[in-house]
Amino acid sequence: MARTVPLVDLRAQRRRLGTRIDDALLRVCEHANFIMGREVVEFEHRLAEFCGARHALGCGNGTDALLLGLMAKDVEPGDAVLCPTFTFAATAEVIALLHATPVFVDVLEDTFNIDPESLVTGIDAARSAGLRPVGIIAVDLFGQPADYRALEQIAGEHGLWIFADAAQSFGAQYRGLRVGQITEMTATSFFPSKPLGCYGDGGAIFTEDDDLAHRIDSLRIHGKGSDKYDNVRIGVNSRLDAVQAAILMEKLAIFPEELKARELVARRYSDGLHDIVRTPGTSNESTSAWAAYTIVLEGRDRDKVAAGLKAAGISTAIYYPLPLHQQTAYKDFPRANGKGLPQAERLAQNVLSLPMHPYLDEATVERIIDEVRGLAGAG
């Protein structure tokens, strides 16, 4: 029987890193400074250097990175923040947690990212609802940056800021800029399955703005001022611990090679599947971190394909089965056209993510391609 192919293979990466991880963990255990230890400071420096950002600040997880950014922007009740509906709940959750209003907009079917035309409609919908549009959270879904040039033009016309939700795209580039330096603020996640993932929860925020960096640094440690017993604002407890920072430094050292390997896997998939299913499109102005490789099975029986792949020992996932505007917690928030968001709704019915990680060899990719072609080719 053929071996099972996981969606993400963290064990393969662990085997490659070997004793480097063990040694990194031992160093932290020996100095025992687990919270905001020297590894955190060093990792933040290397992270900023990697992507060219002026500031990189670690935090507890990717959701907290989004929350801290909105807190630093003083988002409050009555504010509207525009975001795509085809994303994980965390994107809208942080807006609602601050008692502001998420306004959902549609996405482009080829890149899965925010649709600029729907964004304009969403801004009008926010104002019609008596809200103050203040900003946009643009999600770089599955690893490819959104079309920030188009978004910046719209944001400039309406006086909005842009916050990049790069939980899946760290390592990618847009128009020659690495994710982390494209917008005023960028949030990312180090959840284990992300392109750069730790062995637990972790996240980071990038910014070019010194004042925002100072505020975020304060907010992530209970709103500290000159020290942690001088609290100058209401903050939260969201610190990246030294163990995770030590692990992430070892992974960051091999990250450029892993990004190249991901690109090779994606190219093999696209070459082998583009005539059978809709494969993910990439802009000429962007690269992708390929956090996921997601095909669109429109006109095919997705359940049949997924079941057939499972029977063949190939893992799949559906990201995401329901757009946010159709989910119980979010269905009453405003949306771009006041009704449905059709492109996202179609995608939710037809997307399927295949195994994607840097350690997929050519033979395994060909096996997956053959199985998909056999299951989807007949219609």
C-alpha cells in the first residue's frame, strides 16, 4: 500500500534540521529566561533583516498580531474596517472584539484575494450604515500578496489605512518588496503549518512607523510605559516566548531554500493539472509563499474527488467551506452589496487544497496529480 501523504509534513522538516533544534532548545533551558529572552530580541532582528522591515515585533500568535495592530490604530466603536469574506475568522474577529464593525467584501476568483471593485462598494455600504470607514485588512490568501497597488489607490481616495494580514504569505514578494515592508503594518502567524512555523503559537507585526512600533511594543506587554509596572495604556499579554524564537531562528535559516522548493512543487502541480481543474493564478507582480495549493473543482464533484484522494492515502482540506458573511457569528455584519458575495460563495463550494510543503518529492507530486486527474477528469 502506498504511504499516506500528509497535507503538511513537519516531521520531514524536523529530520532535516536534526540536532539544530535540540541544541537551540537546550540553550534556552540553560539560561532559563523563557519570556522575552535574548532569543526573542535576536529573532526579531533577523526577521526584520530578512524582509527589509524597519521593525519586527513578536507576539503570542497571528490573531494577536492583527489585534495589536488595530489597537495601535485606536480602532473603536463606530469604525468600519473592510475585509474579505473568504478568509479565516481571525481577520474579522479582531475587528469585532474591539466593538468596531467588519464590512465584508468579495474576492477575485483567480487569486482568492480581495476584489478592488467590491472594496469600493463595501466602503459605500459602510457609510450607508452610518459607520466611519477607517481601514482595510487585506488578506494574502494561500501565500500570494493581494493587489496592493490597486488597494492603495482606493485607500488614498477614501483616507483609509491598509493592514496586511500576511498569516499565509510571509516570504512572498510584491513588486520587488518582501511581505513585511509593503504596507504600513503587516501581521503574520507562526502557527506550525504556516510556511515559517514554530512548535506552538507565535506571531509577529512589521511596521515602518516608529510610533506604531513603540505603541505595539507597549500594548503586547499590558500597555507598559518605562517599565512593566508603569502602564500607560490598556494592553494585553501577548509575548513570543524564547523557546519559539529559538526554533524559528533555525527554521528561518533554511526558509529561502524551502520557499524555492514550495515554488517547484506548485509549478509541478500547475503543469500537471491546469487542463483538468482551475489551478491558482499568480500575478506577474507577485511571488507566492505557497502556504496552500488550492484548486477549484467547478463543474466537478468535490466530495467525490476528496473521498477518492483520501482512499488513496492523500490528505486534502477545504479552505474555506463557508465565507464569513454566511457564518452564524458574522452574518449580521454589513457586506459590499447588501446581499451575497457571489465569487466567494462559489469558491467555498468548489475549492480543495492539496498537500503542500517543501519536502514533497517529484514522484509523490506526480502520484497526487495522477489521482486528481483520474478523479476529476471525467467530470
